[in-house]
Amino acid sequence: MGAECGAQRNPERPMPSLDISQFLKDHMRTVPDWPAPGVMFRDITPLLQDPEVFRVMIDAFVDRYRAEGMRPDVVAGLDARGFILGAVIAYQLGVGFVPIRKKGRLPFTTVEETYELEYGSATVELHTDAVKPGQRVLLVDDLIATGGTMMAGKKLLEKLGATVMEGTAIVDLPELGGSARLREGGLSLYTLVDFAGH
């Protein structure tokens, strides 16, 4: 789902509308056969390296979540690239940030959620005091593939009584079925770029 962003230099000379989805695709790198043969890895690191591109991307998220009715109380980021995006978005919105980490990385009392991977399982954790009951949380990651990590994050936040208002990511890989499963599980989603294939 592409997003549109317009900006103006002055009222007499408007700039053309920027198709953010295509702009970000043009700046991403696809690495074939990584981490396994047949996989087309969508690398977001070039989006972070270029300050102009990074700002356009973050502003697209921030503009959405500054809008009336869309503002979260807290931003939660999924380990690890969700930390990069989530922390900056939280800072720009003037709200707190909480990390959802892989098991064994948080020092205080935690709640945990285990989810299935293609081969095996993984567990993520959240501090028990990370959010308060009733808080509206924006859940952030870099990419939605099978959706397991984001669904686990949603369940963790809900265990603590928070409401996950939306899940957001730069990239959706719809053919892997994660975004459809997340929506079926009751999570509203917003992404900037869709990529066909894996």
C-alpha cells in the first residue's frame, strides 16, 4: 500500500506529489539468494544510510500517527530493526518507546511469547512495566513476512492490558501471507512498500 506525500516550496510553485512507495523501492537493495538459495532479500539499510531518504520515510510514518485518532501513547519496536524505526518515530511523536526483545536480553521481570518459525520456534519478551493497561500502542518492525514476530508482539502487549492500535512496517511481502494472517488476527496494518515474491 503506497503512501502519498506532498510538499511545497512556496504557495505559487507546488512540488509534484511524491509517491513514497516507489521512492523507497528505488532506494532499497535486493540481495538474491540470501540467506538461502531462492530468497530475494529486501535490504532496508540503504534507506537508513541516506539522510534525505531516511527523513522522507520517517516523516511518512510520523504524519500518519500525528493525525487525530491515530496518535499512540507508546511505540513498541520489535527486535532488532524495529528499534531503529520505532525509537525515531516515538521521539518525533513525543511519546515513550519500549523494546520487544529476543528471549534472555531484558534484565527485569518479563512476560514472554513463543511463536513458530519455518524451522523451529522463537521467543520474544517484554518488561512487565513496559506499558500500562489501556494504553494505545503502535507496534513497529521493518518488514512483514510470515507475521509471527509481530503477532507475538501484539500478544505480549495485550497480556499487559495494552491495546495495539496498529502494526506498521516499511515493507510487506504479501505472498508470504503474514499481513493476511495478522489482519485475520485482528491487527490493523500500515506499510509503505509492497514487494512481490519473497
